[in-house]
Amino acid sequence: MSHSTDKIRNVAIAGHGQTGKSTLFEHLLFAGGVIQRAETLDSGKTASDYSPEEIERKISIHAAMGHVERNGIKINFFDTPGSSDFNGAVILSFRAAEFALLMVDGKSGVQIETVKLWRNLDSVGKPRGVFITKLDNDQADFNKTLADIKEKFKVECVPITLPMGGGGSFKGVIDVLHEKAFIQQGDALEKEEAIPAEFKDAVAAAREKLIEAAAEGDDSLMEKYIENGSLSIDDMKTGLVKALAGNKYVPAFAGSPIKNAGIMPLLDFIADAAPNPRTAKDAVIDGEGKETPVAVDPDKPMSALVIRTNYDQFSGKLSWLKIITGKLSADSETLNVTENKKERIGKLYTCQGKKLEEVRELSAGDIGIIAKAATLKTNDTLAASDGPLFAPLALPEPVHSVAVNAIAKKDEDKLGEFLVRATEEDKTFRFNYNGETKEAVISGMGELQINIILDKIKANQKIEVETRVPKIAYRETISKKASAEYTHKKQSGGHGQYGKVMLEIAPLARSEGYQFVNAIFGGAIPKNYIPGVEKGVIEGMLHGSMASYPVVDVEVKVVDGKYHPVDSNELSFRIAARGAFRDAMKQANPTLLEPVMNLTVFVEEKYLGDVMSDLSGKRGKILGQDSAGGIAEIRAEVPHVELLRYSIDLRSITSGTGSFNVAFSHYSPISGRIADDVIKARAEFKVQEADE
């Protein structure tokens, strides 16, 4: 059955690790009648954690999707991983959803990943709610957790449900909007009852907050509220829908999913008040990368964005799509706009975890899957006809890299093939061959992500892989002006080779790269040989004079030369220019440059001193720090070589709770012992390379 855009809700469940996201997902499917019983993570049978890696490690690694129907509304739920190593799965889910539900442990409160997720949602203005969970734990406290959220995010949540009791006396939740109590029944669905007398005052106070939030959604409702001092339940629902779509309040829910507590009123609220796809916008990009908002609209021709690619052992390649406009139908002809290739759609699916369900069509706002689409890959635009491309997923840069090779040479090509496939399935994972260091390098969001990918290749393909710390791509530059001339002369019978070039070189500011200036006057070098001179300079810059690293940030001026009317040619001037550049560089105080990274670290405040001390020992320059509610953010510039194992170091310092982002900043000069060590290592590498 196809649902219209107005009857669809897309919800991404996210949060710090171990907050119960998969458990909530499982119990939502159970409450929606999709599965016979809610399984535990220990059973290895949950709907969302179905891959062998997830079952073995008892954590979510991929985004999983399922859907339920509630009051005629189709609700698509995404279950996302909690580890920052798998952040890409969260980002694709946020892109596909109009509402994010952040799980917050009622005992631990706001944690580091909660802070990062909240900031991500702020950056795109995405509406969100919080589900305060595990309230059957003796140390859990609903009100204390709400206060923690208020302190850290400067927002006062509006309770939609309230807990009845806590710890061992926790017995269920109260739906403030509908004024009903839901008593937990263990493995069975919640039982609806009247609100116990001892909670009437708390419900009245919460309901007043809810009415105020609803009034914020519409000017006419605000006038009604001011005039009458209250709103009807229908007016409340209207206002809550508009206010949440405008991100004007944060609804809060109480519960304990493992006990089936707080599930039914959550489903009701999402069906009644969560934003429908029409309230959201996606974005297309032009040739310069500029984004333009696009409304989700069922009345326009079909267009969709590929948000995920994965490979199933039975169904093959699966392409996940968010339909942005129009309707996508099975057995239809479409265009992969990104590749400008036709794509025939055969069968169309939705899913419940790993179980595919065939459908005939999907409306704008819905999410579906195509099997064995030949041309499609993540971030591709699929449409009825040619048009603009949708903006790609805004994914973070990898923070951890290792060099890899197959132990058996015969497995090298096969290893490369499966690493490429892994980059298709997880866009935060990268695989490149670095021609400069002669290494195959894989990069990702952390050691865990990389190890899981390599373990999977080893288990499924029987390829033994060895890893090591990758080599750094250093650069060389100059620190003063210099000049040199070089004559290339070769006579071997018949036409010979002759070219004479005089160059002047000067340092440029960091990151300016390279400038070539032709200052020849009077035809000392004919114009048709100048391109050969520049080619020779560029070849000379490939290998500096200190450690044979590429040369950057240099202005090269060709000022004089000499040619022979018979023996000169472009090759002669290319060789002469290369020699002149290398001779000039030796006189220009050559300097080694190392890459420096922008580092942002998120840690609990109790680890702040240890982290700062560690960064100082890594030659880091602290740029600033902020702290809010026990979470510290440290911004620093740190040499890349010092960060090659930082994911491991930070985990050790913070007992696994810290996380970080890293991006290239600039190249910076190095000298003394550090430079000597780099030069020595490079010389050893060159000897080894020559032997091979």
C-alpha cells in the first residue's frame, strides 16, 4: 500500500552508545504489530542489528530501517549506531528524516555523542525530541536529566510523557497530551488506565507547558490562549505540529523500552505531531556547489537521492532512496542524472530490518530500496528526466588511517576490489593508493570501523591483511631567493641536443603553490620552447634537494638562456630547466614542511588536563576551548605525524569516552632533530624502493 506524502513520518533514532536505540526500535516494531515479539540484543535476533559483525559485537554498525502504521500514518524509523566510528550512518539517517529522536540515559544524562549530535542537528535546523530512557534504573532521574539537557543546550524541553515512579517503583508513563496513563506489562503492550491521583498536579503543570508550546506554533492560537487561558486538544495538536515543524520546542518522552514502557504514547505523538515531509526541504547544487532549497512535493516529476548503498548476500547491491518529488514506480524507466545514464527500475522495496517488502510505488517523502541498480551509487540523483543534482551527504573527514597490503601478493587485486566496495557501503571510509609513499592507505572515523571492515574481508574472502602506520607526505620549500643556470648539451651524430636556461627562484607564502614567470626578452629562448622550460621546472619540483619530497610555494622566473638553431628542441630545454631548478634550490636554503591539522577534541571535563598535556607533548598549539555542562571542546593545531594513532591515544586517556574531528590546515616548516629524522627515514625508503 502506498502512502501519500501527508501520511508519512520519517524519524531517526540517535544517541550516545548504550542508550538503548536498537531496543527502542525493536519495541516500536513490536508495538506496531510488525514483529511477533521484541528480541534482546543478546539473542542476536533483533530486526535492526542483523549483520554477523553486529550480532558478534552487540553494537549497531549500520543504519537499519523499519516502519509501522499508526492511525493511518506510515512511520519510517531509522536505528542508528552510537559509536562515532559509524557517524556516516547517522548523517544519512538525519538527511532522510524530518524528525530526530535523541536517546538520553536517565542515569548518565547528556554524553559526548549527544552533544555532537545536537550540534549537527542545530547546523541544519532539524526538529528533534529527546527520549529519556532506562527509568526503571534505581539511579535514573527524569527531572534531573531534563535539567542536564537545559544546562548543556540552553533549551527547556516540553514533557509529552511523564514517568510514574522511578527505579524499582517505576510502573509506566502518563501521556500529558491525551491525559492517559500507560502501565507497563513487561513483555506485553502497555495497558491504558486513568491517571493515578498522586500524579494529577504534575500532569496539570506539564500540560500548561504543552499548551504554551502549542500556542507558539500559530499567531491565532496564541491569541486564543491569551484570551481563554487554555486551548482545546484539537487546537493543541494543530499548534504542536506547526511549532515542532518550525523547531520551536523540544518534546521530551519518558520510558523504559526494555519493559515496553513509553512506547504507545510515543507512537501516538509521532503520528499526530511529528513533521511530515512537506514541512522539510532538501537542496540541489549548481556547477559551483551553491545550494538552493527544494521542497518535498508529490505533484512534481519524480526525483530522488541515493542515501545509501549496501550489498546483501541474497539480493545483491541495494540502493536506498529518499523520494524528494513525485512518485517512483516499479517497472519504470528513469535517469541517473549524476552519470547521465538510463536506469531501469525493476522491483521496488521497503524493508523491516533485513527483510525486504515489495511495493508498487513510493510517494515523495518516502524511503525505498532498489535492488541491482547498475549505475546507482550513494549521492547520485535519480529522476524522471535531466535536471539539477541533489546536494551530497555532508559527511565528516576521516580521522584515522592505516597503510594496508595483502600478505599474499596474489590477493592484492582482490583486496583492492573489496576495499573499493567498502567505500561504496560507507562513505566515511576511504581507500587510496599514495603514489608518493607507494602505499595503499585506508582511512575512516576510527580504529573500530577500520578493524571491522578488515575483519569482514578476512572472514568472507579469506584474505590475510597486514597494517602499519602510514608514511607522511612531507613537502619541501625554499626560504630565500637564488638563481642558477644549466646547459644541456648532447652530441651523438646528426642533430644533437642543446638548451641553456637561467632561472631565478623566490619563496611564496604558504599554500600559494607555484608560479611560473616568463621574463625572457630579445628571443634568448624562442617562445615555442618556453612550455618545455616550464615542464622541466615542474619535473624538478617533484623531487626536492633535501629528502626528495615535492617542492611547493615557489615562484620560478626564467630570465635568460641560449638556443642552437639546429640542435635545440623542447626536450633539451626541459632537461636544462630541470637541472637549473635543482641547482638553484640547493642555494635557496631549502626547508622541510610537515602537514598540520586542525583538531577538535570532545572530552569530559575531568580529562581536560590530561588531554591538554598530551597535545602539548605532540607539539600541539591550543587555539581555544569551551566547556558546557561537563563537556569540554578543545581546538588545536597539531602536526599530522603526531595524530596517526590519536584515536588509540585518546581512547586510552579518556577511558573510551572522548572523540575528535580532524581536517587539514596547512604546511609548516620543521628543522633540527625532527627534520633530520625525516630525511634519514626518507633515505632508507629510497634505498628500499631501489632494491625492489
